[in-house]
Amino acid sequence: MTPRDIVIVVFILAGCVFMLVSAIGIVRLPDVFARMHAAGKASTVGVSGLLLAAGLYFYDEFLMLRMLALIALIFATAPIATTAMARAAYRTGPRKRKHLHYDEMAGDGQAPQTHAGERVNDPVG
């Protein structure tokens, strides 16, 4: 194995480990907010590792630039998507909020609603 192949294997293994940690976090974490954190952070790094490995394996200047552009787009859009999903989950009032101790969004005028439609006054849950 050449040093280039070793670097490619390291990027692949790191990407796969982060993706595995993300998948385990999605399944095992208790509430929707913690699950979104696992999905947003670990999978972003995992996909980036796999894209870097692919760019190095099929090395071409244009291809490597496309892989770097994809990584930049993933790092730019993944936090925005998870934030939008978190706000939607907060506003619909998830059933299990035992780990939300401080409510930073209580003052934005969008209190969570229960399934019957009435507003929830207790911001801690």
C-alpha cells in the first residue's frame, strides 16, 4: 500500500465510524433534539470523510474541486436543516421533553401546542 492508499483508507474508516456513531445516536438517544444533534453533527463529518476519500481515490483536479464544493455545501446546509427541524419539533410540542431544562425559545411568541391544540405554559415540560 502506498501512503496515498493509507490516507484514503483512514478517511474511509473515519467517515464510516462517524456515520455509525450517528446511526447509533439516532436510535439510542432519548428525545428528538438529541437525535437531531447526532444526525446533524456526526453524519456531516462522516459524509465529508467519505467524499474526501472518493476525491483522493479518483484523483482529478476538477473532481476534487467538486468534492470540496460538496463538503462546503453540506457543512453550510446541514446545520440550517437541523435547526429548522428542531424549531418545528419544538413548536409542535414533542411528547417526551424530560431533558429540556432551559427554554431559550420561550420568548419568541411561539409556545408549543399539545395534540389537543391548547398552549403549553410550562416551558420545561
